[in-house]
Amino acid sequence: MHDFEYLRPETIEEAMRIYKNGGKEARLLAGGTELVNEMRFGKSRPEQVIDLKHIREMDFMELREDGLRLGALYRVRDAECSEPLRMSRFNVLSHAAGTLGSPQVRNKATIVGNVCRASPSADLIPPLIALGARAKIKGDGVEKVAAVQEMMLGPGKTILEPGEIVTELEIPNLPDYTGCSYCKLSPRKSLDLAVVGVAVMLQTDSNMSRCIDARIVLGAVGPTAIRARKAESLLRGRGLNEDMIEEAARTAVDESKPLDDVRGSAWYRKKMVEVAVRRTIANSLEQVRIGRR
Amino acid sequence: MIDEDKTEITEEDEGDLTGALAHKIHTVLGKRIPAVDGAEKVTGTAIYTVDMTLPNMLHGKILRSPHSHARIIRIDTKRAENLPGVKAIVTGKDTLGKKNGIWRRYAELCDEEILCRDKVRYVGDPVAAVAAINEDCAEEALALIDVTYEVLPGVHDPMDAMRKGAPQVHNHAERNVNINRHIEWGDVDNAFARCDHIREDSFFCSSQHHACMETHATIASFGYDRKLTVWTSCQSQYYVQILLAGMLGLREGDVRVIRPPTGGGFGGKLSLDSTQFCSSLLSMKLCRPVKIVMTREEDFIATKRRTPMHYRLKLGALKDGTLLAKEVKVVTEGGAYTGMGATALYLTGFFSSFPYKYPNYRYDGFRVYTNTEGTSAMRGFGAPQAMFCGESQIDMMAEDLGIDPITIRRRNSMTPNYTVPGQAIIRSCGLPECIDAIEKYIKKRGPLPSNHGIGVAAYGFMSGGIFNWIDTPYAFAAAIVKINVDGKVDLFTGAVDTGQGANTTLVMICAEELGIHVDDVRLHVGDTSVCPVDLGNWGSRTTLMNGNAVKMAAADAKRQLLAYASAQLKPNIVYDLDIKDHRVHLVSRPERGISYFEVVKDAIRGNEGQVIIGRGHYTPHRKGMISPAYSFGVQAVEVKVDTDTGKVELVHVATAHESGTVVNPIGLEGQLEGAFHMAAGYALMEELKMKDGKILNPNFRDYKLFLAPDMPESEVLEVDTYEPEGPFGAKEAGEGLTNPTAGAIANAVYNAVGVRIKDLPVSPEKVLRALEEKCLQEEKPDDLYVATS
Ligand SMILES: Cc1cc2nc3c(=O)[nH]c(=O)nc-3n(C[C@H](O)[C@H](O)[C@H](O)COP(=O)(O)OP(=O)(O)OC[C@H]3O[C@@H](n4cnc5c(N)ncnc54)[C@H](O)[C@@H]3O)c2cc1C
């Protein structure tokens, strides 16, 4: 591993100042489960590593009337285990968090780190997109909000410029009769990357017979997480029966763009999109049902 | 030689002495003894080669070929030499130009250079090595070595390699055939003519990586005394000693090999590796210690791996399920070099006849050179491939004949004292009882939910291979037992524990024979300068061969000790005395005894302090061609198949097996669970994905091993046997257990959802494709019916 300067700011302001000076040669470190590996295997060679972990003001999770706020240091394991989050409407995040890596990795990894790394197979990006999450971004004279979905430009690429830090994620409250779930298909039961990961948000009418709104997000089958918009519009305003769900799943397959790689052939991944979308819609409906009780 | 069994078992009752009875008369054997080196390992205090540092030590790195086949035109090391911190660089020019191989009498089987001089033959072939002040610097230097290659067309598949005009991997091998083997008995053609039913099937057995926790690693230290000391993670310090000496032009006695605790082997650390050769070369140049540790990627791409095999099987049976004839044709992907691959080629042919009585049998195997990483020894050594194909086919045969899988196996099962014509004599064999036990288990599981299925597979395996590697006419083992004045015993053995529990097994055998406790024994292993020569850890030989040597050495020491005690206890002859649980006593009157410690003290002090030293040895001379004994078993695996995803979930596994007298039940369970994990990975997930000879997934993210949550509950159904050739009746429980699993799983998948996967691994994608095909085929007849009606 290359030598580098290690810096440990304690406030967002301080971090921004250091990052501004460091520019392109500086990298932010949260849990480090991505960055440290990149450095170890020579994929990144930063001159400066700015450790965010001591910025207390970014370590929080807040459930409010109008939604959910997650600080940039909120860990994947926190999300998995937090009782309030698990009991909330946003429990898809707890579930998806539980599918990421191993307990050791989850103890270190942050949710925001997962977003900023922008891996095509990231487990938290699809549910965050399905929930309509937005990131608060701060940089030198910049303060902006961007939808997680809009942040993604390609594998490992986001709209973030050097000097910009994501300070938190905010997720608007969900309407009643809404269910959200995530389904990850991977060869192993733990410590594995998704062959396909699908998140679905579904809003129904009060007796669950009609779909009012739907978001279907496909992970690991394209350069970034993909919204299956045709499948979504197929569901919107329609009755929710098995045929409908089947058709939506098949439509989502056409919207996916998987490649052949060592983790699976494109043929298999397409098949799995159908299976995962079907299962995730069913699970989301189940969430609505539970919420109704 | 002393009759070491005299005090325990007489000739007459040996025959029917079962493991269970043996267990009752032992004080140490059969007890659940924690690993003697367990505390160090679980607390992280055991020092492995990778953990070690020596004063003044340098770090080495190896430059490897990026091409699967290329001529080396020029190697320019100037830029690298000028990098500050670089101390030495070696290339093929710095070697003696010899080629390494384990069959030193056959020049064409010695085909692997320390550092390639003219040609590279696979992606990963070593071309240069650097020693520098730290790893980063050495790594940086690699990038500064300029190698000019002339890239040659490569051949990456054995079938292509055998075609006329295919690129030649080695000039000497016509059509790239490295070795062929033939085994035959009976009259195969005639027998097929008499069969009621014949099946012909093709199978493919994929490769597998050893995936040791500790990657290959060596520290070599050559001193101004012109002697070389090597610390290395290996499976045989003796092989390393003689092969290193030969390749470096040193006397064997001037090479001392120390093997610290070793983090896994599984066959992968049996062949010599580039860390051993290159660190030695560099150290000899500098007279400083040089350490080379393979990265995980190097471990994947530049060692050896399980041999991929293309199988064609022809099986003939009578209506009642009696198997009359079998014909086996195998082409194996040899990779770039021979390694120990010739043995895999032989053993897969031999074990294809297991564990059944085939009156007529023919095997033809071809090992073919390819421009891929070499293939060689891996746990089971050709047998898991044989059992996957054979056990799949026998289920298909049973179905064709309308017989159930248990019955067909029972009808043809090997039995005690069976002779494999011209090949081997089976003495103890509990296979029929294992079949009964599994049948009961299946009944007990009752009716299964849909998409669940149980598959069975039977196996047999050698208990101590007899191979003439490195000019040794026979495998041998030796041991020394030294009794000290305080009663503590030093046991010296060249046996190798790579994590499988050999240390504990041998200490237990020593303690049992001497009538003392496990913690009275201090074990000395892993150093060629103090331990007797030993061929090491392979062929499931340790318990039987080293066990016999240790038992004999302990008996020798005991006899010497009892000679002193006889003056006091006055038996008729010394054999009327024995030691149990620290008491020296008359065999006929156990209540008359004296303390072991007192006897030891008197014996040594009264003899001018001379220690008591017992020597023991074992060789399977005239004990068959392959092994002096065989173990057997049957495994049943229940799976659940997700018909949407093709994923196979392991639900439950039961293994009925016999390994003679059980030395240490926890050791055995550990072996069984470990073997199942490894073999289930082989069956379902582990796959080295290659493109043009390059391994695409050389890491644990993409080369998938099963993890604890994926493992099913496992049940052991122990069947008692007693192996007359083994120490206290014991035989192997090491490799054999990896044999049945792939076949059992493939059979279970078939029983669950009706698709037969004949090429490994049984991946979700293959299952899904097969399910779709099956669906189409089931639809077709209906369509036809509609069309014609
Ligand atoms: C063994 C292992 C298994 C894994 N398994 C999975 C898995 O199953 N699923 C999965 O999705 N991922 C997996 N990962 C990847 C990784 O753990 C996750 O992506 C994790 O969420 C990253 O978070 P982190 O805090 O560790 O990120 P870091 O490594 O600290 O950072 C990741 C990237 O984001 C940037 N960054 C971090 N914080 C900010 C910020 N506040 N503002 C701007 N940029 C920022 C960093 O500069 C870096 O480029 C695995 C990793 C390992 C090592």
C-alpha cells in the first residue's frame, strides 16, 4: 500500500476545508470497507485520507413525522438492528442492511458509503431509490440536495465532485397503504454479492385491490440501479392480481441490461429479474397487509 | 520386530474384534480428545510461516507470465535493479536449468522450471523474482522488469489439445498427451454381450482450488556456511528437502526444512511451489533470509488445482441389477506441467471400480497438457471425480432397471477379503452395514415435501497410498519415542499436520501404547534435522502408516522399560507385563503394579542416565499396489431445489462410514464436516472460471466457498470395523469422505425435481436450464397428440 497522509476532522466544516485543499488527491473514509480494499489492491492511491468517523454531528438516525434522516456515519449494522427502524415503515432498510456482507463488514460499513461507492450490486441503493431518498451534499460554497437515483452515473461514478461530502440522507414519509421490500438473490446465504437485487415500493388503495403507485428498482443488472419504469406504469392504477404481477415482472426483464460476467450469465440474470420482481411485489403487498393491521 | 499386539489382542480374537469392543479396552483411544495444538491455534498464538520474521530478512515477489503461451525473447532487469531498496533479481539464467518433477527417473515427466527460460506455458508461470527491503518495493520492482514475449497460440482445453496440429505445450509430447494409463481385468467385451442393459453416459468434472487459509509461503535463509534453512508451509518437509536440494545443486543434508504449524494443505502444498524455489535462489545470492508469501491471487493462479476430467462411462448389468462390466474412458486437463497429475490419472481409473465388485473392467485415461494452471493432487486425488460419475450413473442404471438405488448398491457392494483383480486386496470392509444404516436413515426421514429429494452415493478409499514418488520404492513412515527421566515422552515423527488432526492422533496412539496420558507426550514434528524422514501428508496415510510407526516405536520403548520392571514384578516373560494409566502391572493380575514414574526413574538413573529410545517404522511392502487398507461409506444428502432460481439448498446429510477403530471421535467429526463442506462446494459452487487460460475469479469474492449458514445439519452413522493392518485397527478418515458428496447431491437433485446434471458444478443456471428443457419436452408429446388427433 502507498503512503498517505491521514487526517481526522471533527466537524463537517473542518472536513470540507481539508477536502477542498486536498482536491482530487484526497479521499473520504467512512467505514473504509471499500476504500481500504481499493487502496490495498492499488485501485486508488490517494495522497490524503480524510477520516469522517469522528464527526459526531453525522452519526445519527432520526425518525420523524415527515420522514427519516440518516447521518453519513449511520452504520449498516445499526440499520439492521435498530428496533425503531425495524418497526417503522422504512424497515426495508433494516432488511436490506442485513443482507450486506458479514456482521464484521456491517459493523464498519456505512449506508452513505454504500451509496457513494455506487457499485452496480450495492444492496442499499435499490431500496433507497424505491423510498425516494435524497442526499444532502455539502462542498466549498455548495449546499445541495440530490435524489439518490440522480446521483448515480455509472459503476463507481456519482455526481459528487472532489470537495463534496454527503452529510445525510433524507427519506420522505410514506403514504398509508404502502409497502416496500428488497429481494437479493445470491449463491450463498451470507457474505455474498447480489446476482440480482430488486427493491419495490407499492402503494395500494385501502382494500389492497388496486395499485396507486409503484417503484421498481433493479440492482446488479445494469451499470447502475435501474428504475423499471414500464413495469411500474403497467401496475399504476391497475388491479393487483397474479397475472398483472407476472406481466410487470416480465416487463421489468426487458428493462434490465445485465452482462455476462463471473457472477452469472446475462441469460440467468434476466431470468432472476423476473423471479425477484415477482417475489418482491408479493412481499411488498405483504408489507401493506401488515401495515393495515 | 516385537509383536506389539500381544498385550491387547490375541491372534484368534483379532478377526471379530469390532471397533466398539476395541474402544472399551483402550484408555486413550476412542476418547474425545481436544486437538493437542488447538489452544495455540484458536488463540492466534500459533506461529505460521506467514507470521514469521527473521533478523535482516528481505521480502521477495515473483513476476509471472500474463500470457498462457509465449516465447521469452528477452528479460531486462536493469530498471528494476536501479530501484532503491531492491537487493537482488533472479531469472531463469540464475538457475541450474534443471526441470523439476516428482518422478525423477522419468525425464519427460520432469517438466517444470523454477523460472522459465525459453517459454511460459500458463498465466502465472514464474519468470523472475525480486528481493527487496519490503513487499511494496519488491512489488514496484516487478513492474520495472521488462520482458519481451512472442505470444504463441495457446491451447486451453484438453480435447482441443489432442487434435492434430494443435499448439504444442511441450515439444516432447505428441498431441500434448502427457501420460496415459490402462487398467483392465476380466473379459469386458464378452461381458457386455451378456448384459441385459447397457448405459453409456458422459460427464464433466470441474476443477477446484484448495483454498487454504494460509497461502503458500516460505522463508529461505542461506548462510555463509553454505547451508540452506527453509521455513515453509508444506505437506512434506522431506519432499521439499530433496527436491529443493536437487534443483539448487545442494546436498540433501545441507538443506534443512522446517515446517511451522501449517494452515491447510488439501494436496495443494504437496508439489513444490515458486515461493520455495525463488526465496532459496534469492537467499543463496544474498546470504540473507528472504521471505515470499503468495498473495491470494497468486495462490489461485500459480499453484496447482484439482484435475478437471472428461468422463465417458459404459456400464452393463443384468436385469436383477448385477453389474457385469464397466468401461471407463477419461481425458484429464493436465495444465502446463505434470506435477503429481499422473497419480490422479491412475487413481481415478482405479477408484472408478469402487466400491463394487466388477468382474470385468477396463479403464483408459489420458492426461493432456494445456496452457492452463497445472492440475495435481487434491483431497481425494481423482476419486471424487470417479465417484461423482460412477454414483450418478449407477442411479440411472437402477432407474432403468426399476430397482431402487439402495438395492443395486447392496447387490454389488464390496465385502471383506475381496480382491480387486490384479490390483488390491480389501481386508476390512463395512460397506454392506453402511448401506443398511443409510437405508434406515432414509426410512426415518419419511415422506419429503415437494422439491425435496434425498440422493445417496457410496464410496471407498485407500488408507495410505503406496506410490513410488521421488525414487522411493515404497511409502514408508518412521518414528522415535524417547522416555525421559520424569516420565515425559518425546515423540519424533515426520508426519505432517496441516490441520487435519494428525498431531493429536499420533500423540494418542503413542500414549495408548505406552499406557500414559496424552499430556505426557511432547511432540516433535516439522523439522528435517530432528524428525525421521517421512513422505508426509497425502494418500490418507498418516493414521495407518505413521500410526503404525509410532505404535511400534512406543512398543519398543515400552519393552525396554518393562525389562527393568520385570525384576520387581517377576513375570515369566516381559510380555506378561503391561502399562495402563501410569501403572506397570502384570497382565494376568492387573491389581499387582507399581508406578510408571518410579519405573522410569529407576530405569534411567540406574543406567547412567541413558534415555530409553524406541524406534518404529512401517512400510506396506507386499501389501498391494495401491494401499494396504481401504475405508468405505455411504452418504445420503437431502436437498431442496428452488425451481424458480435453480438454487439447490442442502437440507440434511447423513454419512454412514467405517474407518476401523476410531482414534478420536471429535477429530473424525471434524474431518467429516470439513470434507462435506469441501465436497459440497465442489458439487454446487466452487468453479475456477477461465477465459483463454486465464482464471477470472482468483479471489474469495468470486470463487465461492460455502459458509457456515449454508451447511446443513449433519449426522454420523458410525459402523464398526477393525482393520488388521492399522494401528489398533484404525484406518483413514481424511480424503475418503470427500468422495461421495457430489454424486449424492446430483442424485438428490434428480430425485427432487427430475433433472440430471452431468457436469459439475451443479450450478443454479444449469439446473434452471435443465428444468426448462424438461418442461419443453413434457409439453411436446401433448402438442403432437393435438396435431395428429
Ligand atoms: C467482505 C465485504 C463484503 C461486502 N459485501 C457487500 C454486499 O453484500 N453488498 C454491498 O452492497 N456491499 C458490500 N460490500 C461493500 C461495502 O461494504 C459497502 O459498499 C459499504 O456500505 C461501504 O461503506 P463504507 O462506510 O465502508 O465506505 P468507505 O469504504 O468508507 O467509502 C466508500 C466510498 O464512498 C466515499 N464516501 C464515504 N462516505 C462519504 C461521504 N459521506 N460523502 C462522500 N463520499 C463518501 C468514499 O470516499 C469511498 O469512495 C462488501 C465489502 C466487503 C469488504
